[in-house]
Amino acid sequence: AQTVTQSQPEMSVQEAETVTLSCTYDTSENNYYLFWYKQPPSRQMILVIRQEAYKQQNATENRFSVNFQKAAKSFSLKISDSQLGDTAMYFCAFSEGSQGNLIFGKGTKLSVKP
Amino acid sequence: GAVVSQHPSWVICKSGTSVKIECRSLDFQATTMFWYRQFPKQSLMLMATSNEGSKATYEQGVEKDKFLINHASLTLSTLTVTSAHPEDSSFYICSARSGRRINTEAFFGQGTRLTVV
């Protein structure tokens, strides 16, 4: 069975600094997608960034970037120039198979401090 | 991004009654919809996957007779919690995807907080 592991239940960072959230996954598939979702206090799930497994180049979206290590099955999220609005739960997710349903990690609660 | 509207945002019901939660894709046709359950301070657990016009596929451990899912149109899926009990109290979230390919982005509803008293 596929699993997604986030080993950091909580993290904090000072405003304007950089923070990295870790995620590892386990799968025997070769074609899959990885995602980072943000869930602010409103509880609305928001897609932050996604990575196709067949692409070696790490995905970037403005201040957000990933470090995708396929062999190590690692998919970390780096947030640069952290902002107060980045405070939220961050979930790493994995998608594969014919339905493409998302399997989520347990989440990391990120607090950005002024 | 596309909009998925989930209604109601919160509902309180008496034990033994049924409650229906709606999930609508407002500006796209949702080929596939997913229903998740999220306990406080925990992750999202997939309950079931539904494709328009066909029966939902339930995850192991989810009672299909208790959590009825209907995906009768390309823009609407409903989750009915039948004979609700306090242990069914939770946050329920739907998501919808316009295509069957796994790279198609899934958009999430705002969630429904169900409290059974």
C-alpha cells in the first residue's frame, strides 16, 4: 500500500526566513504525482505545488519549491521569504492509479512568527 | 482555479437522523469526485471515489450503507450520512476533478462540519 510520511508535526519560522518541510512516500509505481496542499484555519484546501514523477526538474511556484529525490522517495517543500499568511497546515499528498485519488500525509503545522 | 461549492458549511443533527451534504462543481464538469473525512488535527482520510453515472468505490472500513454517495450528474455529488451517531461527527470534505487522468488537478470544497447530538 502507498503511504506518505511527514515526520514534522509542527514547525515554526521567523517572517522572511526560509523553512523546509519534509515528506517521504512509499510506492512501487513508476508513474505518479506528488503534491503539497495548504490548509489555513479556514480549512479550505489549497494546492501549493505539484511534481510529476517522470520529471527530474524540481517544480517551483514563486516562493515555493520542492526537492524531489525519486530514488530516495523524498519530496520536501521549501518556502522562501516566509510570510505571516503562510501559517497553515501543510499536507504532502501522493496520487497514482487509474482513479488518481490522493493519499495524504498527517500534515505539518507551520507557524510563521513576526 | 475552478470552484467547488460544498453545502452546508456546518450542520447539527440529532442522533438517528440522516443528513445530506452536497458538492457542486460550479464552472467545470466533474468526472470524478472524492469524499474525505478529517478528524480534528488529523489528516484527510479518503472515504470513497465516485465517477459520474456509476456506483461509488468505497475505501476499506467505510460502510457504504451508512455513507451513501450519489454522483448523478457531472456537476453534483451528494454524501448522505444515514442514521447518524455522535461518532460520525467530523469534518467532511469533497474534491472534484474534471478528467480521469491522474495529473488533472483536484479542487476542494470548503468542507462541512457535522455535529451529531
